[in-house]
Amino acid sequence: SAKGLIEGASGATGREYVVTGWGNMASVRDRDWNYMVRFEEPAGTERLFDLRNDPYELKDVASSHADRVKEGRRRLEALTGQELGTKLPDGPLDDTMAPCRAYYGAPRASRQEQASGFV
């Protein structure tokens, strides 16, 4: 259960990785790696951090771990259903409840929306 996972209960299971996004950035994070990219303009923006050896994410190791960068990109593209470098839809993805750029393009975002990271 989610509660067991949060509390660290033995035998609790969770997701293999999690995808988060803010502004035009996205992160695909698992236990050992954090892949980050500007999803609409990925060229030259892919970064990778080795969380086992660099928990504070101070050293980008993307250039020496091309396989991990490729895996992060693949996971993100699988979620969005399209290659990186294209605009994401403004609403939910397919039949999920997950917002995908929920407030993208809104003419005037409220301060609360801006603070939420959905703008």
C-alpha cells in the first residue's frame, strides 16, 4: 500500500520509477539515477545524476552514461506517447487523470497556479 511504502514497511512495493515535471523540465527518477531534460527542447539539456554516489546531484554524468540517458528518455517518451522535442498536450494524457501541462498557455495564471508548478 502507499501508506506502507511511505512509512517504510517491510514488503511494501512501489513504482520502479517516478516522472515529475515543472515548467518545461521533466525528471525520471529511480532508486539510483535521476534523468532531467527540457522535454520540448531536449538537445543539449539532458542531465543525469548518480544518486548512489552523488545524492545532492552536484555532478552531471550524462556524458559517461549514455545507456542511462537513453533509458530516461525512453521512459519519458513512453509516458507522453511521443518523442521528446514536441509540445505536450494541455490536458490529461489519454484516459488517465494525470495532468499534462494542465495550465500550459493560460493567458493569466493565478499566483496559486504559478506556485503549484503547473504553469
